[in-house]
Amino acid sequence: MAKLIFSDTQDEVELPDESEIAQACEEAGVPFACTEGVCGTCVIEVTEGMEHLTPFNEAEKDFLGEQDRERLACQCKIRGGCVKIKF
């Protein structure tokens, strides 16, 4: 099982490995609009565990430009381990 931690609230959510993080993020308060990776509403900052998320896809590369600490919550999956985010 993977773990997603929200820095602002310290809430933790366990998710099956290789699962999407969108629903857990939305339930925690991350705003969503298009869910297709084009609007950027769901941008999150990964403060720990970027290596535990799936690689950047084309939608993220097009929207975010440099792939540093930001991800689109609607586009990535957690592969395992622990990922800490803030929004």
C-alpha cells in the first residue's frame, strides 16, 4: 500500500499501489475542473517522494514546462511508498 500525506493538514490516505491520486486529492480539498490535464486547476507541490509517482505524461510536460516539484493531481498515479504534497 502507498501513502499520500497532505502537508497542510497532516492527513494521511492509504492507496493501493499504482492507483490514481485524484480522488484522494479532491476529497482533501484540491480543486479540480477539467480532469484532463489542460486547465492546471489541480496543480500540487510534491515536497517528498516524487520518485514514487508515475513519470510525467505529455499533458503535464505541456502545462508545467519544467518538471521540478509540481504535478497535476489529475494526471499522476502513486506507484508505492510515501508521497507528501501541498496545495
